[in-house]
Amino acid sequence: MNEFSRKLLLSGYSHQERYNAIKGSIVRYNQMKADVKSGKISGLYRHKNQILRSKLDKKSWANTWFLKGEVSGTMSCQATPNGELSKAIQKAVNSDRKSGHKLQVLEDGGQSVVASLKTSDPFRQDGCIFGDRNCIVKPNQRCDQSGVVYRITCNECSQEIHETYNYVGFTRTSVHARMAGHLKLQNAKNSTGALYRHDLEVHNGDPQGYTTEVLGKEKKILRLYTLEAKHMEKQTPGLSMNDRQESSRRGGIVRLSANKES
Ligand SMILES: [Zn+2]
Ligand SMILES: [Zn+2]
């Protein structure tokens, strides 16, 4: 929950919005715990078999193909070339999920996120906005963007660099500044930095070249996390369609309820 709040903060959500989101979650969670106690619902989370069974009971034929195997739900994101964004999100949201609880990320149709990342200045030359030759941000992307999600890759082995447990990074400052920070740690051979750590672990400490790609706007990604939370709510038992609409109307972001399984 703290981690989620931090992400909301990083995404520029106001104190009030964060407060509402977290408070709504707690209220919802306590309500559900009370319902479990009183026997109204059987548990906080529902196994896919229960979902399938209740689907049969209700004679509802919504699409549940994804409930097979290790995937327990889906979420959607904007389409990007080669499904880059969906792959990245999929990895990020599944990093701490057990098999059987994974989420399948599906691409929406429509305009690609990357389309809006391309420079609108036709005279801009590729390369670092600040003229820094060491800048590792992809030359055709603006490195002065902030509030974005990015991915760092090792040029030599094409391995993605994990800054934390997350596959992708989030930045509030410019990507350029964030990468300059990473490079500084790498040059100082400081193993708290993800780049030097990779140099050490995979390349015997030889300094490697890295490339950073901006994947999308951070607020869009937050929307995806929210979609995920909404999906989790759909899996909570004892809620009819109407109940759901009720609670959505009443609480706005109350949907963030069962955001984290643990
Ligand atoms: Zn730059
Ligand atoms: Zn490497």
C-alpha cells in the first residue's frame, strides 16, 4: 500500500487524491472483511474456478478464455509497435504475482502512445537535447521529457536493466537527468547503481554502453495500474453488477480496493 501511494505521489497525484484513493481502499477492504466474517462472502479473493463456476450458475457467457493456465485476469493498455508497452507492463505487474495469479496485458486499438512521444518539431535533429554526448536516451526521443516510464537496456547483451524489482523505471525529473545520475554511479563503480551492478554481474566489471527508451507517459501507466485494480474488484465475490455501480458511484476510486494480494 505504501509503495502504491508512493507511485501515486510520483505520478503527480495531489495529496487529496492520494488520500481519497488510499482511504477508499481501506474502507472497502474493511467492508469486505466484515462481509467475510458475517458469511456474506466467502473470502477476499476468488479463485478462477469459483469465477468459472459462478459464471456457469449465472448463465453468463462473458469471455473467460484467459482464466486458463497461470493467468487469472487481464488488463489493457495502449497499442505500441511490437507490443513494447504491453510487454513491459505485463512484466512489471506480474513481478510479484504467483503462477495462477498472473495478469495478461492486452493491447487496445487506436493511436499508439509512441506517436505522441515523437518530436513535433520537424527541424529538431536527433540526439541529446542538452548536447551531451554521453546521453544514453534513444536519439530519436526527447531526453528532456519528464513524467515518463522508461526502460534501460545493455547494448552488449540486450539485457534489460532492473533498477529495483520493477522492470521499467518511472521518472519525475527529465529522463536525461535520471540517466546522468545512473552514469555517474556507473563511473564511480558504485554498486547501488543498476548499471554498474549489471557491468559487475554480467561483464566482469567492464563498463558497458546502455540505451534508454521512453515507453510512455507515467500518468497513462498509472491508469493501467488502476485498471488492474478495477479488474481485481471484478473478481471480488458477493458483488452484483448493481452493487458495483453503487460503490463506484459512491466512492470514485473505491475501486482500488483489492489492489495488492498478500
Ligand atoms: Zn540527453
Ligand atoms: Zn550486458
